Amino acid sequence: MSTTHFGFETVDEGDKARRVRGVFDSVAPKYDLMNDLMSAGLHRAWKAYTVMVADVRPGMSVLDIAGGTGDLAMAFAPKVGPLGTVVHTDINAAMLSEGRNRLLDAGLVLPTTVCDAESLPFPDARFDRITVAFGLRNMTRKDRALVEMNRVLKPGGKLLVLEFSKVAKPLEKLYDWYSFEVLPRLGRWVAQDEASYRYLAESIRMHPDQEALKTLMQQGGFGHVDYHNLTGGMVALHVGIKC
């Protein structure tokens, strides 16, 4: 049986999705608060930059994968206007429910569906833009998911992957201390869940670095791929264009 990683642990491929689902079932109610605390609010700037680079215009169709509590979907909805579409998806029903409630509270009724990025329930060449913010690293078969994203993009469409990445060398020791000492304690104190936030720290270390993810996206069919390092490489925004 094929294996993959769940944080630093090696697990059967078929078991990873279940265990990731357990993590996000646990953290969903405190997800937004923890994001603000963990990043000192920087996640808002990273997402705002992603929205700017996406260059979404009226009438476009946007697919937000691993959309969670709906930050990007909420930002894109007014940009596509009444003739456009933003589809808000996540593999985790608890996260999607939190996001749907936030969107409704903001007066937005968007198509919302539970789906697996490795097998997207959409036709070929359906979307102008696809975004994945802090979700790719949790996918079991990233290569398969990227091929699927390429399939449902229109020619000339953009995939934007916002994800934790390899931090600049001078920041490594401080970042490791924060990730493995401070972050799990925050999880215990605020979300009453230390283990899930330890997994999140480990999953960042197991995710492909900037150049490796660029190569993976190129292998997935994207003709042009570039990336933008943010906050010293703590986060990178990869942009792939479908030929």
C-alpha cells in the first residue's frame, strides 16, 4: 500500500484524508481567531495580495478550493459582479459550514460545495481563476490535484496557490522555535487542541519548497509558473497560467 506523510508521521495514503479531516473538524470553530493570533494578522495581507494578483474582473468565474471560512470567496464576490460566479469549496464540511455562515452574515449567497481537489466535480475549462490558500499542503496527492485544477481552468486562466513555504535562512531558527514551541501552546490555550497545531507546524516542513512546488505545477500542465515570496519566504504565492 502507498504511504504519505501526516506531519512527520508516515501513514497509508488512504488514511491521510481522514486524519486531516479530524484536524479541521477540531479547529474549525476557532480557525479565524487562531489565524489572526498565529500570524499576528499577516494572513489578511497575504490574502489581499493574492486577490490583487488574481486580477479578477466582472463576469469571471472563480473557484476557491479549500476555501475554509471564506476569506477569498468573500473578497472575489464583489469583483466578479452579478454576471460572474464564485464557487466556494472545501473537502471539510465543518470548515465549509463556518465559511458559509460567514458569507451569509455578509449578505453573500454563493455556490458552496464539499469536494475533493483530487477529483473536482466540474467540467473542463470551466473557470477563469482558481485559488488555493493554505490548503495544498494538506492534500494527499498534490500532483493529481494540480492536474485537476489545470483541467477545469480555461486556457489563459490562472491558478494561485498561497501556501507556507521555506523561510529565509536567517529566520530559520526563530521560525522553528515559534512553530514548535509557541504555536502548539497557542492551540492548547485558545482552541484546546495542541496536537492539531503541532500537525500544522509539521505539515509546513513537509510541503515542497518554492522551487519544488514550481516544478510540480509545471509537471501538472501549467505553461508558465512564477512565485512571490512574502514575509521572508514564510509564505509564497505561486501563480500558474494554463496555456
